[in-house]
Amino acid sequence: MFVADCLQVNRQGHLCVEQVDVLDLAAKYGTPLYVMSETQIRKNCHLYRDSIQQFYGGNGMALYASKAFCCKEMCRIADQEGMGLDVVSGGELYTAISAGFPAEKIYFHGNNKTESELIAALEHGVGAVVVDNLEELETLDRLAGARGVCQQILFRIKPGVDAHTHQFIRTGQIDSKFGFSLETGEAMEAVERAIGLSHVELVGLHCHIGSQIFDTEPFALAARIMIGFLAKIRQQTGAVLTKLNLGGGYGIRYTPQNDPPPYEKYMEQVSLVIHETCNLFDFPMPYILLEPGRSIVGPAGITLYTVGSVKEIPGIRTYVSVDGGMTDNPRYALYQSEYQIVNAGLAAQEKTMQITLAGHCCESGDLIGENLPVQHLEKGDIVAVLSTGAYNYSMASHYNRVPNPPVVLVRDDMDRVIVKRESWEDLTRMDV
Ligand SMILES: *Cc1c(COP(=O)(O)O)cnc(C)c1O
């Protein structure tokens, strides 16, 4: 009935996250409200950890891509679940370190890391910096040299694979701002350059072809290409790189029409290709890193709103306006993303309305979705938007000086706040 496993309906017909009635949560904490299922998050972490065990004999690690949803408690959960962490900014790094996340399990990404971010990475002793370009390579070597350390690095490679997903979340093709291109020879040039430097140690390669991908084929193709490049590096330079980071991008269900293959299937197919290609080139099996973000937290989260008005424009559409919108969920405005929605108080009933769910910002594009089927809705009802655990809280803004909602974590029949609600006072805290 719902796109996420952590949801159910109780005897009163109310939507529940695990065993907690979301109407109780709305009453207790107010709306808008992000609610996440801790059990679901931990289960999703297990899937990746187990697949590393099953398909690579434990010779690897899953990193949680923290940009999907980053706060201290999420870093602690990822750590407790044995995950490494992928961070893409000084702020995410700071959050992880503040939460006590072990620095050696942090991989630092980004296509334009500033010097102060690189210095923070060196000083905290991150496991690896994923270097994006030649300027960064030189800068990092200089900064590491000044501190008398040698930093392990991976190179971000564009494998030239076109994943079939929205153009804004496609990153593996040659026309991308991320990484070194294979086709132009720039990747091999960078490898040769790195080998000649004394304060960086190139230990492996990274690729990430995009996000919300349902096909296993592009992942398999990218893996094949990356192993081929590892073999070519050995042939041309003698260097045997030992780590291969295959990125994230596994798709999740936002609507009942979305039908991603089970993660085990992805893992199995990609691992087959990796074993095969390693055999073909007689290349030693690299240490495998996976970087799931969306598939860890996306299905574990929902957002609750209170309906303020229902505006029927005869023959055109019905606008239902809620007390949040693009400030807590900009994904529709960014990529026309689709969602399943539910009247949380009538969750088991038939969907009899077709609506446009509108936010409260001064912006016509401030919508959560159009043509959404939903149960009868009227002023005061609590509406739940499902699968909002990834790229919602982390993409929230203060447009119109709207404070960010809190995040409540549910486990079994218990709930606790892991990010507090912002106040109007918080909004003016930096004003002078
Ligand atoms: C965004 C990103 C991820 C996570 O992608 P998901 O689609 O959320 O799994 C992993 N690695 C890199 C480098 C990324 O940019």
C-alpha cells in the first residue's frame, strides 16, 4: 500500500511510522515535521554491509553518503552500523567529527574543495581525499607537505557512462563538472602526475555515475571500465592501485510505479562483472567501496504538514496548501520529482481526490507535486509526503525566512528529536 516498509496503519486508520501514530507526533511536535524510522535506516545499512560480506568476502566497506541527510545522530548511527562516511564539504566533515565519527573512515569528496577544507581534512586525518582535478592535486600535495604528512587519495574518474536518470543528477558522462575524463587522456595524465608527488599517495579510483538509477547495466558497465583502467594504469606505470570506490546512486521507490531491483541484485550483478574483469586482466581484487545515500535514508523518512486551505479551480485543478513546501523539500522545484502522499488520519481509505500540493512560499513553483491522488482532505488535516528521508532536510533553505522543521527519529513505539525546530530568533541570530 505504501512505498516504504516502515509505514503501517493502526486500528484508528491513522498512518504510523513503525508503531508510532503520526497524528500523535504532529500534535506533540507541530508541523511541518520530518519523521524518520531508525529501524529502517539501520536495516538499509545492513543490506550494504551484508552485500560486501557476501559478494566481496568482506574485502570492502559501505560508506554512507552523508549529503543525503546529515546531522550528528545520523553520523553516530552510520558509525554504529559499521559504515564509513562520504562527506562533500567542510560542514559535513565538521558534523561527522563533532559526532565522534572515526576520521580514518571518512572519504572527502567535492569538485572544488577550498584550501581551508583541505586543511581541515588533513588536520583531522581523513582516510582519503577524493581528488577531482589537477589544481586540487597540487594544492593538496603542497598543504600535506607543509604539515609533513602524506595523504592517501583516490581520483574521481568520469567513466563515460550515461545513466538514465534526470540530467541534474547524472554525473558519469564526459560533460560533467566532476572528475577526470578517461576519453581525453586527462585521467592517465593525472595518475602519472600523482605518482611523482611525495605528499599524496594514490591508492585507488572513484566513480559515481548519478543518482536514482533503476538499471543495473550502467553500474556494471562503469565497474568494467574502472577495472580496465586500473589494469591500464598497472601496464603503463607499474602502479597497482588497491581501492575501487563505485559510488552510490541506487534508486528507491517514490511512487508505486517505481520498481527498483532489490539491492542484492545490483550487488550481485556488479560483483560478477568485477570478478570477471579482474580475472580477464589478471588484476588483484581491489578493496570495494560503495557510497549509498538516498537508498539508506530516503525510504525511512516522511514529512508531515497541516492543510491550511483547499482551493478548487473548477475544470482546472484543486490546490491544497500546506504549512511547508520548497523550503523543506525543494525536489519538485528542482527536478519535478514525484511523491506518494497520504491523509494521515484516513490512511486506509480510498483515494478520492486528485490535487496539487502547494507550499506556503511566495513562488508559484513552490509545489510538492501535481495530480497527486489522495484521500479526502480539508483544512486542519495532516498530510504525509512519503520517501522524504533523503535530500529534503539536507536541501532545506530559509527562503521567505521560514525556519527549518525538526527531525524526529522513531524506533518501535518511541520517538525522539534528533534535530530541533528552528525559531524565528534563530533566523536572525547572524544578523547585525
Ligand atoms: C551523491 C553522491 C553519492 C550518493 O548518491 P545516492 O544517489 O544518494 O546514493 C555517492 N557518492 C558521491 C560522490 C555522490 O556525489
